[in-house]
Amino acid sequence: MRQVTDFDAFELIDASDGERLERWGDILLIRPDPQVIWSGGREDPRWQQPHAVYHRSSNGGGAWERRRNVPDVWEIGYRGLTFRLKPMGFKHTGLFPEQAVNWNLLQTCIRSSARPLRVLNLFAYTGGATLACLQAGASVTHVDAAKGMVQWAKENAAVSGLADRPVRWLVDDCLKFVRRELRRGNRYDGILMDPPSYGRGPNGEVWKLEAQLAELLTAAGQLLRDDAAFFLLNSYTTGLSPAILNYMVQTLVVGARGGSVATDEIGLPVTRRPLSLPCGSTTYWIRESTWITSSNSIT
């Protein structure tokens, strides 16, 4: 498992009875996690001192209970990047800190390249990977179906001092965008994507991962230049095994390009317990296998 070891502004303090106790800067949050199936051991007094707790509803969704003053928006930093956070519906804060291991991997690829890289980020959310790629010197096309998420990503870029970097911010259905790019003849040096299990595009387009992932990967593979540098697929969908994702990337994207394909879990170390909490899996293809030996990318 690759895990985040240097995200000082974030800490997964403890996990017990279906919940996670987390520190985001100076803010303590308790959020549900279905993987936390063990009980007991809540000795840390911060379990009793959260700023907010997210409670699931029996009808789906849920709501935040604010127990102490929580700013509407606050910021945390990671390796020179700044991210704006806020409590959202469905327990989220606008950032997945476990993805820092993938940001580091992407930066290693970009900085090791002999030429400037053109990168496509699909299902790009609030822009963590986009910012990492811009910081490393790539130009990025950032695509997400949610207008609010694209605006949030722009704000993250601005507070990170990256607003003037070469980036296109696009609100679009990712699969439709990829099809149009193929017709336009555009190609990329690197592609990354973090597709949801289910979602809707800006015009109500329905996205179902199991039904459409093969088509998306096939089309995305055709968008890669012949001498492309990398491809990365992240998944939080429990129904798709890492072995299946590896096979699909190898056959539908990589083909005869050479390089190395790997799949592994990513996770967060738990401060109060001798474990790392799994947070999905990532399949990545790297043309130059030596790029992934850096301690800055794999921990």
C-alpha cells in the first residue's frame, strides 16, 4: 500500500465503530467510514472535542452537526499547494488527502521528462492533481461535469499562486469531451482520471462506471501520444477489483507502448492504531519505470 506520510496539515487520528476522527489543520471532524468495522479504543480525548460530526440519515445522505465554531471555509497546505476546505453534503470536505501519493507520482513523471508535458485531468473535482501537475511544470486541461467543482478548483489554483499557469478549466461531460478531442485530433502526454461509480453530466447525462469505463478507457488510450509519459486511473468503487482495473488499463490503454503498469491500494496511516486505512486503488502506467523509484513518489 502506498500511503501519505508527509501531509502535516492532515491527520487521521483514530478510527473506531464506523467513524474516523480527523484533523484538518486546526479543525477536528468525525466522519463515517463503512470500512471501520472494529469497535473500542476511543481513549483519545479529541473524540469528545470535534468541531463537527457528520451523521448519516436512514433515508440516504446525512447532515453535519456543528459542535464548535467551524469556519465556512478554511485552508490547509501541502508541499507548497493550498486547498480551500468546507463541510459539504455526503460527508466530504473538498479534498481527498490520500491522493497526495498520486500527486507526488505525477510530479515525478513531469519533472523527469525531457520535454514539457500536456496533461488531461478527467473527473478533476477540486483540482488537487491539476495543481500538482501545474506546479511541476505541465500544462493541464481540467474537466469536470460540476460547475461548482471547477470554480472551486480555480480558487485553489489562485490561493496556491498558480492562476497564471497554462490550464484550461472546462465544465463538461468527460466521456463526451474525450470523444470530441478524438475528432479534433488533439493528443496528450499524460492522462489521469478518478471516475465516480455514478454521476450526472452538466446536461443530465448519466454516468455508470461499470457500463461505461471500458469505452472511456479505450477512447482515452487513443488520446495518448505515441510517446506519452503516463496514464493514471484511480477508483473508489469497491465492486471493481484492482486486478480487473490493471487488466483494463493494460489492454485498453497501454497495448504495445511498453513501460510499466502497476496497481496498488492507497491509504492513510492511523496515528492511534498500528494500521493504514485503505482508501481505494490506483492503476498507473509509466513509460519510464525508473521514474517510480523515487522516494518522493512511493512511500
